[in-house]
Amino acid sequence: MVTSAIKTKVGNRGSPPDKFLNELVAWGRKSPDEIFAPKPPPKGRPDLDVYAQIVSVLGPWENLLHRRAAMLETMRVHAGLESSWKQGEGKDPDNHNPDPKSWEAGLFQVSFDSTEIDHSAMLPFAVAHGIGTYGSFQSQMKTDINLAFEYYARLVRVSIWWAGPFRRREVQDWLSRPAMKEFQSMLAIL
């Protein structure tokens, strides 16, 4: 695996571990095209979709492979900023909300209340994948990396505004076109 660009440091979090990168590429190769395909913007607001947030850095989009690689680069950066690529991460110590539905979990620090965004757009996916309660959601986001990848990739197509690093433009600031190109090359190898 060529790893020069995708091993680039993210913020003060260091470089992503090879295990994370290998799992991310493996997921990216087998994940459904529908996750990455162009679609009408959620609620008619293109700014909610991750691709609208990253196009100025990683676009313009040439094809589905390009969009897939851009999503992987976004996931590399976001997981680094949120958890330093540690899948077992739990509730953010700065989250003082007593409601367990708001407690973060996993690589991307998503919480069960994300299933309520946009009139519960993610709830059918959560129920169908055995994470339809906050307890199961917490547990699986910390242990099932492929489920965490897919949930995140689908969620950021609904809205990115749940994530502090997107609101603060930190994700966008750390994205790397060379890393995205490297992901693109790795995804093209079958």
C-alpha cells in the first residue's frame, strides 16, 4: 500500500494507523455506490451534504470513484480530529448532557440522537442494522468498524452540522488532495 499522503498528520492528532487505513480502504471498495452518488440536497439545502462542504478542496467531481475517494479522505480526517482514530472512544468529557441519547461513541463521535436528524432520516438504517436503541448504538459504534463507516458516510449525506469539526471548518482545513488521489488509486485496484 502506498501510504505517503494518507499517512499525513491531522491536526495535533498524529498520523492514522495502518490498521484504520486498511479497514477504511477495504470498506470503501465494497460499500454501495448509492452512498457516494449525487442526489438532491437534503431539505433543499446543499450545504447540509458533505460533498457541498468538501468540493472546493477535493472537487470538482469527475466520477463515482472520485467521490468515493473524497469520502474516504473526509473519513480519515474526521476520525482523526474526533477520536485520534480510536474506535472504542466513548462520551466526550465535555458533554454534560445527562441524556444518554446524546453521548458520543466511536471513531466519528456520533450519538444516537443523530438518528433524529431530518425527521429521523437515519432511524430506519439504525433499526435495520441492530442499532435502533441508544445502548445498541453506543456498543456497535465502538466495536463494528464497518457499521461505523457506513453509518457515518450515510449520515454526512443527510447533514454535517451535527459535527463540531465541520461547523468549525476543521475537517475542510485538513483535507488533502494528494491523499484523496492516493485513496482513488487504492480503490481502483481490485
